[in-house]
Amino acid sequence: MPQTILSFDIETTNEKLTPRAGVAIFGEYLKGMNLEHLCNTNIPLAKHPNGYDPFEFIYPLILMLHSSGRVL
């Protein structure tokens, strides 16, 4: 396969990979772009003291939707 843009080599492996292997990278990307601060400052906080921060509620939903919306 000819390489076009990305600078990495494609190799074969016998390790077990899942289709959701890239979700961890996407999660790190969301944290790297400071989505936690954006969510917690622009979305109203819970009224109950034991409630979740907005990011704690939204983060798993974004990851689930990114990985096809199915939970196994």
C-alpha cells in the first residue's frame, strides 16, 4: 500500500486488537484541547452537591458516540 500523508509504517501483528482501540486516543485528544474546562464553565453545574460535573457526564457520551454508539 503506498504511503500518502501519515509518516508511519503498517505492519502485521498477532496481537488482539478491537475496533475501539482508537477511543483512548480520541479521549486524550478531548482532554488535550481542554474540553473539560469548556464544559465545566459553559454548562450549568448540578444543583445537588453530590451531582456530577458537566464534563463527567458528557465525556463518556462523546466517547460512546464516537465509537459507533454501541456499548458492548
